[in-house]
Amino acid sequence: MKSFINHTGLVVGINRSNIDTDMIIPKQFLKSIKRTGFGANLFDELRYRDEGKPGEPCDDRPLVTDFPLNQPRYKGATILLAQENFGCGSSREHAPWALDDFGFRAILAPSFADIFYINCIKNGILPIVFNKKIINNFFSEVHKKEGYELTIDLDNQSVLTPSNAFKFSIDQFSKRCLLDGLDEIDLTLKEIDTIKAYENKHMKKVPWVFGAIK
Amino acid sequence: MIKNIQKTLYDKLWEVHLVKQRTDGSSLIYIDRHILHEVTSPQAFEGLRIANRKPWRLDMNIATPDHNISTDTKEREAGVDAIPDEVSRIQVKTLDYNCDYFGIREFRMNEMGQGIVHVMGPELGASLPGMTVVCGDSHTATHGAFGCLAHGIGTSEVEHVLATQCLVTKKMKNMRVTVTGKLGLGVTPKDVVLAIIGKIGTAGGTGYAIEFAGQVFLDMSIEGRMTVCNMAIEAGARIGMVAVDTKTIDYFKGRKFSPTGDTWDIAANYWSTLKSDENACFDSEVELSGQDILPQVTWGTSPEMVLPVNGFIPTPEDEPDPQKRQSIKQALSYMGLKGGMPITEIPVDFVFIGSCTNSRIEDMRAAALIAKGNKVANTVKQVLVVPGSQMVKAQAESEGLDKIFKDAGMDWREPGCSMCLAMNADKLGSGQHCASTSNRNFEGRQGTGGRTHLLSPSMAAAAAIAGHIIDVRKYGVQP
């Protein structure tokens, strides 16, 4: 897993609630068997005026010029600001892969869909929950000040502005995985004896679960 | 203080599958069934190979292609090597290759048993009551309909489950949604779940495992319970479940991978304990009255934008919350609708009857009942009827349902996810309205610029015949 320790970056906002995984990466791009290359098609239907096709270059496609990601002032943004229920819908990990490939390292929103939240952590993207008031305040700052940046300090669980520090919460397991960039499978396989002991006990309790599918 | 030992169904399934509670708050739970399909598995298999790992056990995994494959009979008969779209062909072949390579049981594209993961799993008895079931698909909650702890996972977790048979997760909170009384004529499980989503919203269940309870669920078939649990994710909940009863146990008797003989008796005995204790405590409770639920139709771009069939499309000016007002405006503009119009005035260009929500045999029967002896309106461009699995298809054909659909001017297709997510050739054109039995009406979900209206199979069939959204109860039959 890619680690996340500290990050300072340009902020861009998409002021919508319920941004779903189909919006983040439309279905036609899910045919890829790779984890990379989705960035050019991130928010494809919101970003381009024509219909995107997998494997085709995006450089000459007509842009929706007022979509935030297309505005020159937000070029190079690495922190995404959004509204409630960000990432709702499908479990496709292609959504965080696309955000990562585009260059986003963190997303700030009042709430996230459960599966999407987990998928972000697994890809070294930090989803941060703040209440609506703080999020709306960030939105107005981003709007007012060109080049608005935030600094994220995961160890101290803080988002820093020049004048303020906003504390956020994160579960300790995810925090450790992100800070250390741990391979979760390695971590679980360290408990191989515990799993095997459980499995033997489980096999006695529910024997029909085992061996049926051949 | 006396400790409350009353447990919910979710608490019980969690405890049975808890391998280890870690000190950092995360838990390791054991996974009994892992269902794989072509879209979310290739990167996980590749990860295993790169790290030189093997699946922990093979007998917990089952695979089938469903998301991406054609539903056109001629294309299907031509086989995997003839899939016209190269990217799709590679993805389906990659699943076949990975299953061969690692030794995972796969039901291939044209094999009996193939189908949409959440239709074929229960149908084969591959997922059984009391199991933990995961799949790289958010509609995995479907399997909760028969007392499973089931939810969708991402591809990193697919790899983790393959390698360790465990999932690192956190316990959810408990929510109970009780629907009391009886449903009216023409009101189906799909209407029940859409009404629930309309009430609690698309994020109402975030962080919760939902148990659906009450007389309406006791009266509901297992297929109907699957329809409801399937859409728990559309209410924000990864997990939806219904307690086991005699209907559940009867449903699994004699299925391909179900236990037999003495083991069956032991299993059935255990399954019958899978219900919440009488005084179990839920963190959140929601109640609806079955009598109040009318046939439902979505008008907007989120499943919570739903109305009873006698409803009127909302007007942004009437919404006091500015964020919601903006959402309504955006949705009306995308959907090409005006606030204040009756929902029954929405014309329909396409109809899709299928998806993991509504492609089981009773869905096919409900749609056929309305289609029988009628013709699709000439303003409707296409009606796709896509059975959820090879077994549903065979059963429907043995009952002559395919003939009813064809006689009405509908297309009878091969099993797959089809126009629910439009990964294959089945998709809407920009601006086209579709009456759809699927689960998501997101922007572009059924094709770029396409406009989806979610409803029940009988409502979809009625819309096909009328050429616009219509109250199925006007047809005077109980679907």
C-alpha cells in the first residue's frame, strides 16, 4: 500500500452531494484489467462534452470548460473537496484508482459511502470527514482565493490552514496502514495460526460450508 | 448493571465469524463464500501472482462472468473467442484463465449455472443461510435475504480474501426497518425497498447493517426478500438482511451445493436459530406501514428521488434546503423534466426488465402477466427482458414466458447484467427515458445521457405497453 504521511496541495471543489462511482469513473472504462490509466477518464461525463471510449486518447476531446477540474486555476490540484455521500454506488475500486491516477491524495467531505471509504484507504488516498460547516467554509475559501492550499498531517490527524488546525478522526488500523504503507495481506498472514485454529473450529460447527464447491 | 445479552441477527453472525478482535479496533472475520466475476477480479488475481501467493482454500470461491457479456443470443452462441469488443473479450477470457490457473470453480459464459452473481449464487445453493458472503460488487447484500452476513468489497479486499479467507473490517451499527401490515394489490418488493429508500435517503443506512422485519417480510417470498436486500446499498447500507424462517429453509432444499442427508438436518436446525432475539437492541429503528406503500417510480438521478405512481415531480422552489434545491434542479435538467408534472406523463423510449434486483423467475412471471396478450407501444424503441441466470431462463422458457414476451414485441435475451450498468452493447442513447427494474438511476448509468426510471417488473411491463409511466393497478391484475 502507498503510504500517506503529510501532504500539502492545491484544493479543488466539486459542490455536489451524492457524487457516485459511475460519475467518478463511467462503466465503459471498467473493462480494463489493469489498475492504472484511469486518470484521463476521471469524471469523464462531467469533464468532456463527448462520450469517452476506453483506450482512446483524451487530449483533443471537447471540454466542459466550467467543470472545476478543467479550470486552469485548479490545474495540479491534489486535494478534492466535495459534499455528502461522496462515492456512493458501486464497489468498483476503479473509482479510487482513477482519483489516484489523476493525482488526488485526499478527499474532504461531510460523509462518504462505506465501501468507497475503505477502497480509498487501500489505495493510499485519505478520505477526511468534516462537518458541513467546515466543508462549506473550505468551499468559500477555495472560491475566494486562487491557489488555495491545505496541509494534511495524518499523524496528528489535522488539516492545517495558515490560521487554523482542524482535527479529524480516523480508525487506528487505517491510520497505521497509511502511515507505514503496510501490505495488509502480509499483516493478516502473520496471524496464520489464529486463522487455522478458527477454521478448524468453524469446520466442526458448520461442516456443510466446506468442500461442497468443487 | 446487568449486561444485555440479547443479540441481533447481525451480532450473531458477526460473533460466529470473528477470527480475532485486534487491539486497534479492527477485526478479522472469516469468509465462507467469495463470488468472483470478470470486472473486479483481474487485478486481484494479478496481485496474487505478483506476490507469488495462492488462494487460501479453493472450495470457498465460485466465479461466473456476468457484467460485461453480451445478452444477444447469436453473439453468445458464437462463444467467448468471438466477443466483438476486444477489451470485453480480454476481460472475460482473463476470468476463465485465472479460474483455470488457480483452480477456482467457474460457471462459464454459456454453461448451465451461469448468471448474475447474486442470482446464481443462491440458486445453486453456493450461498447458504448463516454464511459470510462477499463479492466485488456492492449488491452482495442480496444474500442477506436468507440470513447471510453479505456485503460488497473492493478489488484489494478480493485479493485479501483470496489470500487469507479473511477480511479486515469493523463492526457496523444495527438498524431495523420494520414494514407492518399487508401490501396492497399491485405493490411488490421493489416498491417496498424504493419506499424505504425514499424515506431514509441514500445515505440513511451508511454505517449500518439493516435488518428488514415485520409482517410484510414474513409474507414475502425469498426472491422478494432478495430484491429488497439487494438495494440496501442504495439506502447507504452495505448489509441488508432478513431472518431465517421455514420459507428460507425450504428454498434451499435440493439445490446443487446444498447439504444433504443428516448434514441437511443439522444445517436446517442451525439455520432456524438465525434471527434477532426478541429484545435485541437496534441503534436505529425505522417503521413503515405496508398499506401506505403504492407502486413507486424514480423521477431523478438518485434512488431517493422517488415518488408513488400518483405523485407529482417536485419543484425546486418548494424545497427550503439550498443544497437539496440545487440537487433537484440538476436532476430535473438532466432528466429533461418539469417540476409539477404527474410522474405518469413521463414517456418511455426503452424498457429494461432484468438485473440482480429483478431478474428472478417470479419477476419474469410478474412481467409476463402484464405483457400477456398485449403489444409494446409503437413509440417504445426496445424492450429488453433479460433473465438473471441460465436456470431462470430455462425455467421461464419451460413456462412459455419467453413466448409471451416475444408475442408482445419484447426481446428475450441471454443472462447477464446487461442494461443495468450498460457495460455491454445494451445501453441508452442520450436523452432517452428508460423504465428499468434495475437499482441505480445515476447520471449516465444506462448509457451516456440516458434517463433511468426505477420501478417494479410489472410496472415496467405496463410502461412498455402504455408507452409511458402508468399505474400497473389499472391493469386490474395482481402481479
